[in-house]
Amino acid sequence: MKRFFIDTKKFSQYLIYATKSELKSEVASSRLSWLWWVLDPLLFMMVYTFISLVVFQKGMPYFPVFVFIGLTIWNFFNKTVQTSVKLVKINSAIVSKIYVPKYIFIMKQMLINGFKMCISFVLIFLLMIIYRVPLTWKIVYVIPLLVTLFVVTFGVSTIMLHIGVFIDDLSNVIAVLLRLMFYMSGVFYSIENSVPEPYGTLIQSLNPIACIMQGMRNALLYGKNFQFVAIGAWFVGGILIALIGVNIIYKNENSYVKVM
């Protein structure tokens, strides 16, 4: 644990520089530049809103904002975990020449996706103004929910990074599992309203992303509490997974170069 904090501090400047470089690279390689970071989540929100309201004729109060919050949380988790599987191979040029703790690559990806998530949250607040969503003091719950999201995402990504070095096809398996998880997380529907109680709440509690997603909607849209016990359990669980993942990376990272 001590080594983790020492290494993170030591490589913090590299982490910031690498994050800025990749964001600039994305902007330079896109004709729409940074506008795509705004258009991408908005277009997906419109698609899922159309499917739910027009095709299935189902919705929730402030439904476009409801969907946008779900997509914002999901995109951060999905893109980070899916990319983590190939991070060592993507950064093979760096790994083979100098020592960098491999979890730093995950942190870089989280900063990149976190920056994009911040843009999405700005859009969420603009949509809340447009749809006249009443704000309550429970908006402060956004902070512990985001912290839990970061911890769980980092923990899962450390395990995926390690396994991905040794199993080439893991990215295909993870893509399928994440797609399944997408539909089970209630991105464009409410699990609690779709599944009879108490099973709806139970199913939601067992899925960290669904739990965080609904908690975020309760805090921003409906002025309600989130599931304190479930979120607390996932926060602790995320820390434990992260500790295990970082420890595995430290023990095996010397062998990563040999496998690549």
C-alpha cells in the first residue's frame, strides 16, 4: 500500500502530461475537434430516449435527463474497463524501455474519461435547467457516488489489465459481458419500476453501476436518498478489489514484457 502511494506521487507528472497529450491527440485527429465530446453523449441520449418513448412508450419524469445521467455513468465505467484489457500492449513501447507502474496507465485512462464525464455533467445541469428540475440539498450525494464509481472502476480495471496481458481474446469476452451489463444496469429504464419489489432493489444492489446510476438520478432529479448500505459495501469492495489488483500487478509486471 505504501509503495502504491509513493509510486503514484512519483509518476504524477507523467500521468498529467500523458493525459493532456492523449486528449490533444484526440482533438487533432477529429474533424469536429472537442465538439464530438459533446455530441457523442447527446446523440446517444436522443437515440435511447426515442426508443423508450416512441417504440416502447415507456418513460420516467425528466426522461431525457434520466437517460443522459445513465449514459454518463456507464460510459466512464465501460470505456475504462474495456480499454484496460489492452493497456499494457498499447503502451508496449513505454513498458519495454522504462519502468512505469502499470496501474498508472489505468489512472491515465480514468483521467481522460473523467474529463469527458465532466463535460457530460455540465450538459446534465444545462438539461436540468431546461427541464426545470428542482434542485435539493441532496445534490451533495453526487460526491460519494462518484468516489465509489472511481474506486470500483479502478479495482475492476486492475484485474482486467493483468489478465489481458496473458489472454489475447479477453477483450472480445469483456465486450460481450459489458454489453450484457449495459442492459442489466438500467441505463434507459428504471430497474426498481421494471422488477417487482423487493427483487428490483435487490437486483440493483448487486450491480454496482446500476446502484450508482440510480443513486445519481435520485440525488439530481428526484431529491431522494441513495442506497447507503449498498453503496458503502461497493466502496469497501472496490477498495479490496483494487488492493488485490495492484498487488497482482506489482508481483507480475516484470513478466509482462516477456509475454508481449
